[in-house]
Amino acid sequence: MEIRDLLIREMQDLYDAEKQLVRALPKLAKAASNPELRQAFTEHTEVTKNQVQRLEQAFQMLGVKAKARPCAAMKGLVAEAQEIMAEDMPEPMMDSAIIGACQKVEHYEIAGYGTLCAWANALGLNDISELLEETLDEEKSTDDRLTEVNEPILAEAVSEAESGEEMEEEPAPAKKSRGKTQAAGSSRKAS
């Protein structure tokens, strides 16, 4: 096997991965409660469709038919995201968990496209490398955007969890005073 064969095989793997994402991203957008996160998923769906076309263009430049090779890694990452979406948790925590699952996807794609660029460069396929580098840059940008979107979501999830813990503290026993029941509890602030 030669590097060119590896390049084609990895392109086929990422071609399938991107097609899986085109189907999965709208479901993630629907599951997200945060409007900015929904928007990020909606926009990335369109970006991903362009990435599929870019791969098709790279196949054409190589004189090879665009063909998907089943990407088991992406199938597993998508399944993991679906498991998270099926769980019962507060909205900010769910959004943050979905972001975590999506960043795993982005990191997989960054690794894959980085490798493709290196192989294309080694083969002197500069046009293909530049084409794939565009996708690599988009994947890095998406990862950065997800990190930014996650910061306020995560802060909200932590805040809700802390306020929920306060509410779950065991109240002091009720005292009877002149026929009325009063709750004697401590009011402690979260740190």
C-alpha cells in the first residue's frame, strides 16, 4: 500500500463521517435548548454539507470516484451523542454534555483532516492539500466556537446545580408556636 492509497482510504472514511454528521447535526440542534447552540449546529450543518462537496472535489482531482468507507469511529461518536440526548438532565447540563460529545467529533475530524493534509503535501498534491486545509480550519473554528458557547452554558449548569443543592439541604424540624408551624432553617449562600 502506498501513501496515495492511504490518502484515498482516509478520505473515504471522512466522507462517510461527514455524511453521518449531515444527518446527526439537525437532531443535535433540536435537542439543544440554548438558542446560540442551536444556531451553531444549524450553521455547521451547512458547513458540513460544503465539506462533503469539498471531499467530492478532492476525489475528482485524484481521478477517483467519491465513495464512502464506513466510519466506525463516527458511528460510535454519534451513538454516544444520542445516548446523552436520551438522558434526563437539566437543560444547561444537557447542552454542555452535547457540546462535549460534539467536541469529540471535531477532534476526530481535526486529526483526520490534519493527516490528509500531511499526506497530500508529502505527495506534492498541493491543490488537494489546500482544499482539505480549508475543511481543517473550519473544524478548528467550530471547536473554538463550541468552547465559547459552552462557557455561559456551563456556568448556568453549575449555578443551577449549586442552587439545587441548597434547596435539597435538610430543613430543621418544624417548631410549634402558638398553634402555628414555623420552619427553622439556615439560609446559607453558595460559595
